[in-house]
Amino acid sequence: MSARQSSDWGSGAGKGGGSGGSVRDAGGAFGKMEAAQEEQFFRQQQKAQLEQMKKSLEEHKQSIEKQIAEHESELKRLKELAKGDKK
């Protein structure tokens, strides 16, 4: 067995630091399958987190755009009010 094969995910203990559990320690097909399932789980978790962050960012953007519109409207009102005071 070469050093390359022993460092593959699910090929035994030690990948990523420490023991991966008894199934992963044993290596073989079940260890590789478990490692693949774990990787898929974490990719799905990251995808869900990214989607939530995008949603939150979009909501924040819309809130800021609404505030900008309100400030512009108030600025326009105050400018018109100031013009009336000068007359």
C-alpha cells in the first residue's frame, strides 16, 4: 500500500487529524462511503448557509433601498419647505 492510498478519505484513521470513527478506521468500501456521505452532508450544510446568507443580504439591501427612498422624499419635502420660507 502506498502513502497516497493511505491518505484517501475513508481509507483508515488519521485523515484530517484524529480518528474518523470505527467504520472509517477499518477503511475499505464502507469507510469511503461514510467519508463521502459526510462530505455530502457538509456540502449541503454550506449550501443551506449560503442560501440563508443571500436571502438575508437581499432583505437588508431592500431595507436600505427603502430607507434611501424615504430620506430622498424627506429631503425633497424639506427643500420645498425651505423655498417657501425664502419668499
